Amino acid sequence: MKAFAALIHREFIEHKGAFFLAPMVIIALMFIVLGLAYVSGRLDIEDYGIINALPLRIFEIGFLALSFGWWLYLLGGVVFYAADSFWADKRANAMLFWKSMPQSDFKILMSKLATATLLIPGLIFSAMLLSGVFVYVLVLVMASTTGSNVGFFISAAFWSYLNIAVSLLLVLAASMLWYLPFIAWVAGHAVAVGRWSIPLSILIPMVAVLIENVFFRGMGPDGGHIWNYLTHRLEFPQLEEGYGEEWFFSTQAFDASAFALDLIMRIDWLQVAIGAVFAFIVVYLASEYRRRTIDN
Amino acid sequence: MTENAIITAHGLRKSFGRKEVLHGLDFEIPAGRIYGLVGHNGAGKTTTLNAILGLTDCEGTIRVLGEDPFARRAQLMENVAFISDVASLPRFLRVRELFALISNIHPNFSQEKARDFLTGTDIRMDAKIKHLSKGMIAQLHLAVVMAIDAKLLVLDEPTLGLDISYRKRFYRRLLEDYMTEERTLLITTHQVDEIEFMLSDIMFIRDGELILHMQMETVNEKFSQLVVTDPAKAERARGLRPVFEETRFGQTVLIFDGVDRAELTQLGQVSTPNVSDLFVALMQRPTANPSAA
């Protein structure tokens, strides 16, 4: 376990620029811009009467909107990480060094998968939390300037913050489980072809879709079974008609327990299990390929 | 199999596509020896080392410390250290991060020893590896390897691209600081003259076959170099069937295998050929002595 943690730590050192430093810089810039706007009196709060009426709702929407941005950043980043990291040990002949260590190829690749699905989401979760603090401060400043009930906002927004934070953690965990086979699919190809695995990972299923449509046209749903399955698996269950949509059109504060229940109900857990087995098999095959190749 | 053999190989074959690069090597390497594996580019040195290190699968049988290296590479690396390319250290790490990482993933690595080995060098613990010169990276890699309590150390062209002073320092350090306990060392290098002083055994490989495998003492007894200035004596020397002949600055230099030195002394100046001369000589004939040392 100590070795596994050390291997994850080295992934952090190698990729901290994209998943730690860049988010921190973005958040620091957000705070700096807010501070400068406030100090220089360029925060035109008076024009936004809605703050006066619905500061909590503005906070929740702002927090969720920024977190959604981070979630997209995470999904894109993890795909690039998978494509890069599963190949990166070949860079500058470093594979020979890693092969001289008493760690199996499977363990090394699993540490990379763990980095993609645990460490990086954890770092992005921190960025989400800091973004929530940013929105909290922003709305607090606006509310205090427009004469809203600041006392109520401070306590209500605090509870809302906790509810949203817990929900975001669940979303991150669920989305990593849901997208695990896709991450492993890109990563598995990367062992052989490096960052070209991203186009290759799209090309292979597209060719399969094409073949199905050419040879078995009309025997299945529009677009074919493969196409329908892939589009179903690519769509995160919570994005449409979930608790989020219901909450948005209501006046209730965000409720983590209702969100969690809705999320758990909406996820196809059989597909999650199939995806996990698929990911495991892909990483195992990738490790066997890596075990047999020392070329750079 | 010899009782204390660290490495045993029988019928070791390896093909890349249709091309067979190892043609059934048989050898044993006993514990506590310093072996030099010498051959031309493409002769099969690195493939042989890769088979020993479990980096490639081969036909035949190979055992390192009693284990099948390809099947159990990760476990084997607890007792085997190797440098295949000094530039292979992960460049994104700082020196202290590298030491911390290895101490967590290698049970036989001593961070203390590694730091000691760096004492007196210009390498700072907070330096990024990518900012070190090639010579410094070689020193660092050697420090890492020497801080591993391994039974077998394999070095594949460890000083490639380094200048002469770094190369000499590298081997001196290796001999003085590492070979103090009973360890086995296997080295391949093109600069064979630089390691000759430390070798106990030598193996020449040509086109995937071992053409010489013997102890250095035996090499010294078996092979002789004769330098002749008189053309008539040179002609007589040719009658003794030299394995190699060339002309250097007007003198005839001949290398003999198993010819009585007393007989040669009458014809000219006799000495023991150095390894590089012997290598050049033996690379040109079918086989020298493929039997084990």
C-alpha cells in the first residue's frame, strides 16, 4: 500500500500543473479580480435588484454553475491525463528506470487509474469548494451593499454550501464510476500509441458503428445497437430531468439527501459494474502489453 | 547448474519477426564475479541483458537468482539493480523526490546511502533532474543503484555519452564503494579498455552467439600477442597459425590462441593482448572457446 501511495504521489508531482496549480491560479485570479473590482468601486451591484430578493438562490446557482464548469474541466482533463500518463513512462527512456523498480506493470498502471479516478477528482473537488467560497463572498458583498438580510444569508448559505458540497462529492464519485470504462479505454490505447489514443478511442467504436449499419441495417434501432448503447453510456444520468431541474424551478434550498437519492436511483448500477469489469480487463491487457515491450 | 550460479541460461533464443538474434546461448554466471559482455552493435548484448532482466521473453531457459525473470520481474528487481541508460531517470522529479519515491517503492533502497554517495558532488537535493548535466545524472543514477542492496548489478552501456573523466570516476566509484560485498556485476560497454582492469570474466558475443566465455586469468594464459619486425620471422610466426594478424607502423602484430610463449619469444616481443585487441581478433574467426569458464 505504501508503494501504491508513492506511485500515486509521483503522478501528482508529474501532473500537478494541470490539476492543482492551474485551478489554484484560476481561483486566485477570480478572487483578485473580485477584490480589485470591489476596491475600485466597479462592482455595479445596485443594478442587480435580484440579489436583494434572492441572495441564497443566486449563491446556489453561482456555486453549481462554477462547479459544473469544473466538472467539465475534470472530464476533459481526465481523458487527456489517461492518454498522457499511460504512455508517459516511455518519455526520455524513463521506462527503463521504472522497469528496474520492483513494481509490476499492472500495479503501476492501476496507480495511474487510481490517480485519474480518485486523486484528480479530489483536487477538482477542492477547486469546486474554493469556487463556492468565492461565490459566497461575492454574494455576501452584494447582499450587504444592497441592504439584504445578511444575517439570514450567512447561515442559510452556509448550510446550502454544505449540502451542495456533499452533492458535488457524490457527483464526482458517480461520474468517475460511470465514465470509468471510457477512461480505461483511452488509457489502454495510450500504452501503445500515446496521445493518439484519443482519436483512436473514438475511431474504433465509430468503425464498429459503421460496420453494424452497413451490414445489419434495419435490424436494430436507428443508428444501430452500438451507437445507441454508446450514447446511453456517455450521457451522465443526472443531467436531464433530475433533481437539479426540479430544484431549479422550485423555491427550495438545495437538499443533498434528495439529490443523493435521486442520483442513486437514476444510475444504472449494472452498467457501472459492467464498466468496472471492462476497465479492469483493459488495464490488465495494457499492463501485459507494457510488460512485453521495452521499445521507446 | 553450478551451485552458486547467479544466472544460468540454456538454449536462449530470441527472434524479432523472422530474424533470430540469439541463437541458443548457454552460459552460467557464478556469484561474486565481474563479467564483461562485449560485442558489436546488434550482436545481441542488450537482448541478452533484457532476457536476464525479465524485460523480454525468450525461448529456452533462463534463471536469475533461481527465478524466471520474465515471469517474476517485479519480485526479482528487489535483488537485481540495473542501469540501461543513465538518461532514464524520471526528469520531472527533484533529487529528494526521487529518493523519497524509491525508498517507498524499493524495499532494499537506502536513502541515507544514496545521500552519502552524492556527498562531494555538485548535485543538490532540491535540483530537478532535468536541469542536471548528463554527467551529473550518471552520478545520480549510480548513487541510486549503489544504494540498493542488490545481489546482481547489470550495467548496459552505463557511461554512453559521458566524457572520459566521468567514465573513470564512475567505474572507480563502482569498484571502491559497491563491490565491497559479494555482489555480481555484469557490464556491457564499447569502451572495453576502461573496464578491463576490473573484470574477472569476459564474454564475447557475435551475431547472437557466444564466441568466448572465460576467466581473465585464462585469457591471459591462453592468448598471446607477438610483435615482429623481421619479415622472415613474421613468416615463421604465420606458420604457428595466428588467429589474427595486422600491420602497425611497419611492424607485424599477430595474436595466437594456445601457442607456447617460449616458442613465440624467439620470434619477437610477446605480451598478453588487451581485451579490445582480442575482441578485434576473435570477431573475425568462427569461434574461440564457447565452453563455460
